Amino acid sequence: MENIKSYVQQHKDRFINELIELLKIPSVSADTAYSQDVIDTADAVKESLSKAGCDLVEICDTPGYPIIYGEKIIDPNLPTVLVYGHYDVQPPDPLELWTSPPFEPVIKTTDIHPEGAIFARGACDDKGQMYMHVKALEYMVQNNELPCNVKFMIEGEEEVGSASLAWFVERNQEKLKNDVILISDTGMISNQQPSITTGLRGLSYVEVEVTGPNRDLHSGLYGGAVANPINILAKMIASLHDENNHITIPGFYDKVQELSAEERAEMAKAPFSLEKYKNALNIADVYGEKGYVTNERNSIRPTLDVNGIWGGYTGEGAKTVIASKAFAKISMRLVPNQEWEEITELFTKHFTSIAPAGVTVKVTPHHGGQGYVTPIDSIGYQAANKAYTETFGVPAIPVRSGGSIPIVALFEKELKSKTILMGFGLDSDAIHSPNEHFGIFNYLKGIETIPLFYKYFVELSKSF
């Protein structure tokens, strides 16, 4: 333990500067204008894995952006850890809400991060957390403390659905063979209380289009006589929840697993302050499905949210038109047992059925994925808990996350491996939002903790 702490302190300025250089590259996978930047980031990740000590590093072509595969095999008879991460980032919009440019990383102090945090798009999700694993490998190789084999699979399409990753995994099962998969793309409760994510929600993401008249119309001459697609879309969306914020799509809850009172009581042991939660978001009250508390609404219950809505005239001044079309992007977060393709079909059938005769509706599925639950009695979970306990001084708490990492269910199906989610980010790190950041403490603490996972995973594997 003292060795890794000393190594991190000795090299921390370099570790921080290397991450900053990686964050400068705008690897936005959702926008083709950044295609070359995504490719450049893949090259940078390949180089970093080679320098850290991988004996083999490849840039693997896919139907989309490339996947970087790296490995260091010290003994085929020893366990193998497969590290997954992604080098692509979310679009930075809206730019005007950033306090510093999203691809010009700066270190600022905050109340939560008095030692400083790196502000940049991708700082926490997922370049910072992915790069912790690269530096952890560097430490283990440089100090001859790598106790088992390690493989890396870093992709460039996580933020747009990981379509090429599924293609790659299905075709490279032998190359990717492992005993456990390690991911840092989640968070923990606080810098004083670590946690391990044991559950993820699934996702169904769709775009809807409502079409009325064959052209934009004068709102004075036609208003009240023809269906206004924007008005209709707003009513249709509003009808998707009832007065208890229960989703009204028939069949939506058929496969939702209700947790027992005992399981909900265990969840409630995680430290949580509703007042601090509201203050952090500057809201007067929380809002959600009746019968559940905040930490249940955002983890063990499914949701439906509008992520974007547009149509008609939105420029400066006034333009009195009835738009021909209106659009919205809608995401549904799903819990284990809900099949995302089935939910997408249920949504499509219901949404088209509630449209009045004066409009037509088109639903376009974008992407989705299954939810996931990992057992806390597995060797991987126990190894992660022992690692956190050693570096933080307290055991980790198992928590269910509201987020989605669709490829985790894919890994279990194709590679027959359990995934351990060792996140070091915080809810306040503003991932997917303006002013995303990652604490220096969290970044360095991750580098300290990850080698201990390897140590304890190998030790526990010997006893089974």
C-alpha cells in the first residue's frame, strides 16, 4: 500500500498532465465533425497503453470507430482481468453554460474538491476514470507487482450506443477471454464513503416525429382549424404519465421486479441527505413516482423522460406559424428483466395509437440495452470491497445506479463473465452536463485502489 501511495505522489503531476492532454482532444462520437478527433484519441490511448507496459496493443477496425485492445499476459495459468473503458465523450453543448471551454482543461477548487478538480468534457466520463487503469498498470509493471494477466478493451462509441463493440465482442471471444471484467464508468457515494455499483438500469432511446399539414401555416388564417403538431406532441407526451407519475404505456411494468421490504431497507442504509440533494440542484422539492423515495426512483424504478423537444420558429422575435412538424427525443430507463426491444415496441404501439386523426406519427428507435445486477458474494465484488476498504479506511456500500451501461449485459451473455463496477466519480461531477469535472483526489485515489483489486482478486481466486 505504501509503495503505490508513494509512486502516485512522486508521479502525480505527470499523471495529471497526461490526462489533461487527453482531455484536450474533442472526441465527440455523436457528431461527424469530430471524426478525426475521435481517431486521434484512439491513437493516443494506444500509445499510453504501450508506454504503461502492455506487450501487445492493437487498434482494431470495426464498422464504426476503432477499439483499442491491449494485453500483458504474464502466465496463462493465472487469472485474467479485462478492463473496459471508452474514449469518446458527450457533445459539450450548450457551450454558453461552461465556465471554461470544454476542451481546454483547467483545474479549479470547489467545496467538494478543495484540492482541485479538472474541468473538461470527458474528465469523469470516461477519460479520467479509464486513464486511472492505464496508470495503475504502469505502477504494477514498473514495480513488478502485476499478479495476473490483464487485457484492455477501450472503445469509441459508448456515448452513441456501442454498436461496434457488440460486433467486436461477438467476433473476438477467445481474444477477450477473462475471469472478471473491471469497469470504472460509475461513481461512489462520497470521497469519504466508497460504494460499488451492483445494479444498472437498461435503456430504450427513441425519437418521435409528429406531422400535421404539408407546410408551415399562418397561425391566424389556420389556427383552430387544423391540428398543431407541437400542441399535439405536448399533449401526447403529457399523457405518458398519470397523476402519480406512473408511466401509462400498457404492459410497461409487466416484468418489473419489485424489491422486498428487506432489500429496500438495505438500500436505505446508504448515506443520503434530501436537503443537500435539493440544495445541490437548486430545487424546492423532488418529484417522481408515488410510493418511492428519491434513491429508489433513480435506481430500482423505470422512468420515461423527454431529452429534447423542438419544432416551429425558435429564432429571435415573433413568427406566427403553425409548424408542419414537431419532434422529441425520449429515453426510458429500464430495470432488470425489462427487455429494451420489447419496451421500444410497446412505446411505439402506444404512442402511435394515441395520436389524433389530424396528424401522423413516426417513432424511430435509436439504441438501447439491458439492465444488470451483479451478486455481492462474487470473488470480484469481495476483491473490490477489500481494495476500497484499504484505501478509504471503510468498507464500500453496494448501491444500484440509475445510469445505463448496456454493454455490461452483453459481456455476460457473450463472454460469460461478471462485471465489477469500481467507480470513483461523484454525482456532483456534472457528467453529460456543462462544467463536467473530476476531482484530483478521486483520480489519484483510483490509481491507488485499482492495483489492490488485482492483488485481492488473485488471492481470493486461489481459495476457490
